[in-house]
Amino acid sequence: MLEKEYQYYTTHEDELLKQYEGKFIAIVGEEIAGVFDTELAAYADMKKKYPLGTFLLQHVLPKKDRIIHRYHSRVAFG
């Protein structure tokens, strides 16, 4: 899930860093769907436009400053 979005980020990381350093970007598919100053603003805006689990929020920081958070939730498929 969200592999395409994360692959887009890693492939374009250098150019995204030049353009959006310090910002939070939202990626849907292979497109930037929004640019935000805070993670909360990004989440609030994106959840109005897209279903949860269909967009990636990424803090645009140099690798040396980046912290990776992974969140897991229980999901039942029936």
C-alpha cells in the first residue's frame, strides 16, 4: 500500500527537496496533491479530498534529518 507514492518520492527526492524543503507534501499516485506547513494541516485537508490509505504525507527533509514513522492498524476484510 502506497508503494507507488513512496517510490515517486524517493525517485524525485532531490528535486522535491530543492522545491519543498521543510514542508509536508501529499502524494497521490505519482502527483503532488498538496503542499502544507504542518502535518496536521496536510492530514486535515487531504482526508476531506481522498479516502484514508490512498495518499502519502511526507515531510520533505534531507536524509540526515529524516525520521520514519510507520503506523499500523487492525483491519478486517470480510
